[in-house]
Amino acid sequence: MTNELINTEYIFLKMGLYQQLSFDWTDDENLSYIFNENEDIQFDCFCIECEEESTFKLSSKINTVYYVKFDVEQLNNYKTPFQYEFTCQRNHSHKYSYIFRITDYKIEKVGQYPSTASIEINSIKKYRRILKDNYQEFSKAIGLYSHGIGIGSFVYLRRIFENLIEESHQLALQEISIDKELYQQSRMDEKIELLSNYLPNILVENKKLYAILSKGIHELSEDECLEIIPKVKLAIELILDEKLAEKEKASKVQQLRKFISSTVETLK
């Protein structure tokens, strides 16, 4: 079965340092695209020097492997670490570089600049006012992931999830619209159902995310955690995006009400 993680975006932008991805002949097409003489590889991401989103295009390869199609043995026997360098299309002096090695049918990222954390932390700044004290937790989760620590990252991601639920729980208590004892005795997915009127729809629809986070901490290996963290992070970002959109909508509604109120007074 093809390893869906063997793609340009994951290998260069999401894959953690010292994380390993297994491959075999079924991954031939994707391996060929990334590791042959293709000079058109590019990706979009945040440029830490421009401080804006940009496109990065492949500009050089050092000790590059030449992957011959339908020959995974040749790829696996290529032991020398090789480096890819990408250039920001906003400013060609801004470079991102990545170093890989391949052994035992596994691709391993052994170096990169800038770090995944440096890129990702800039991308979550917009959530600071939504996360408040949890912002540092999110930053730590990203930092641990970028250094190849999957289980530790899961601990922080689960804590963020729990805090988002508790924040809504406290709001529900203020409005006296929830049975306190029933809530305390409920499992997390049941708590989410009880709080459905106070939580983003996407969180209610995907309440099993908590089970994934718990399983990651207690049952999965470091490598298994590292593989799924980008998707878990995406899920949390979608929840935060919905909360951010609600907050912005509320702000605009308030501005409109103030405008109408003041304008009516002026026109009297």
C-alpha cells in the first residue's frame, strides 16, 4: 500500500527531524517525483525572513540521489546524506535547506533550516488571542514535534483540547444550563455533546479527536505519533479558526449596532 505521507509538502514541511518514513515499490511514483532529477519541486509556506507566505522553489541539490524508476533497491542503497535547497520567490536571498539520508527502506530527515518550529510558530500567531494561556502549550507542542518528540507533543495538544472544553463548561455553568453532577460523571465525548451549544460545530462533529490524542499518549509509539501529529494539529487549528471567525463576527455585529444607534441619534 502506498505511503500517503511520501509527498513534497509532508517531507519538506511537516516531517519531524529524525523521523523515518518507510517505503517500498508501491511508492515508486511519489519517490520518483521527489528523488529523481526533477527540478520543478516547490511548496508554499511562511517565509520567516519576509514574514509573509511565499512560494519556495528548488534551487540546488548537493550529493543528490538519482532515483531510477522501479528500482527501490538503488534508492535504498544510497547511503550518503543529500541536501535540497529552496529559494523564496519574494526574495532570492532567503533560503530553506533540508538534509536526508536513506537506509533500510526508510527516509530520514537529519537536518533542516529553518526548523519546523520556526515556520509553524509564525503560522499560529493569529490564534494567540483565542488560546490566551494555552498559546504557550501550542508552541511547546510544535517545538517538541520539530525535534522528533511525538508523545510529548501529544500531551500538550490534548491539554489544549481539554482546556477548550473546560472554557465552554465554565460558560455553561454561568448560564446554569448544564447538570453539574451529570457532567462530572460523563466521558469526554459525552461532555462535548452536553456542551454542544457552547462549542464550535466542527469540534462537536469530530469529538473522537480526544480519543486519538489519548491513544497517542498511552498506546502509540513515537514514530506513530509523529506521523499523525500534523493532522491532529490541523484539526485543532480548524476548531480555533471557527472560534476566531465567531469572535470576528461578534465584533463586526457590535460595530454595526453602534453605528446604527449613533446614526439614528444624529439624524433625529
